Amino acid sequence: MKSGFAIVHRITQTEFDVDLGASLSAGFIEIVDASGQPTGAVYMTGVPGIPATQINESMVTIRTAVGDINHFRVVYDIDGVTCGLADPTDVAKCNAILGVTLSTVQSGGRTQIVSHGEIAKYSGLGAGEVYLGTDGTLTSSVPTTGVFVKIGRVANTSLLMVKLERSILLS
């Protein structure tokens, strides 16, 4: 796994739904499909060995990149398995936004995407609201054409709070 996360559990979605609050302990939980391929992940809080609770501040999805994608880029879901850079001139892509990437990957690599929550160690913009910019970038400039998509808010120079809002067609 990238971004410094250590996996403490690797389970299927069904096992996750059944075990949540029962036997899972704290840490990064990777959710896999029947073939063992990662499909998503969540971070559980608590004390290792003691049942944990899911925190909404860290909803993470994993997708395979179509094209090279840098960290802190906004991506959209292509087919449930892959992702690409969001484009503020493409309504369909804006309506399928997954969130903000945590790592830089080459085409075909797997990237973690925060769909809701906090990204610590963020750098790039000052405090304030952030929106989808060109080529999946984050921008503090309020869009006036294309599709308006609010991605979240930079709380300070190192903390991005991702809270996706509905896209609005401006022109």
C-alpha cells in the first residue's frame, strides 16, 4: 500500500459489513473482491484487539489509474474499477467524481482516493474553499464557466477537508 498506511485487515465487503463493530480492530482496513483485488478501504479507530468504529473522516476508495495521475488531483470513476482526471468542461465526468488522490501513480497503477474526510500533510493552496480546476487540479478560484464543483475546504496550509458537493452546469 502507498501513502504509509499499514494494512491490519484484508476482508471482503460482506465480511466488513458483518464484522463492523464486532471483531475488527483499529487500523487501515482494505476491502477486496472475491479474487483478492482491492476495491476500497476505510480507517478504523480504537485500540488494536478491541472492536473499532468507522470514522467518516477517512472514506478511502482504491482505483486503477487511466493515465498518469499526481497526488492531490480530483478524479472521476470510469467503470467501477478505473479512474481518470476530472475535467470541469465535461458534465459526465463531473457527475462521477470520486474524490482527491493521495498518491502519484503512473497509468495502470493503483491510487487511493479520499471521497470524504481529511487529508493531512496537504500542500498547495491557502485556507479557504477549493474547487475542481483544469486537469483535475484543485483551485481556490471560483469557476465562472463550465461545471462548478466544490471539492471541499483547506482548513490551514496542511489540512484539506474533502466534502464533495453536486456539480452545477454554469454554461
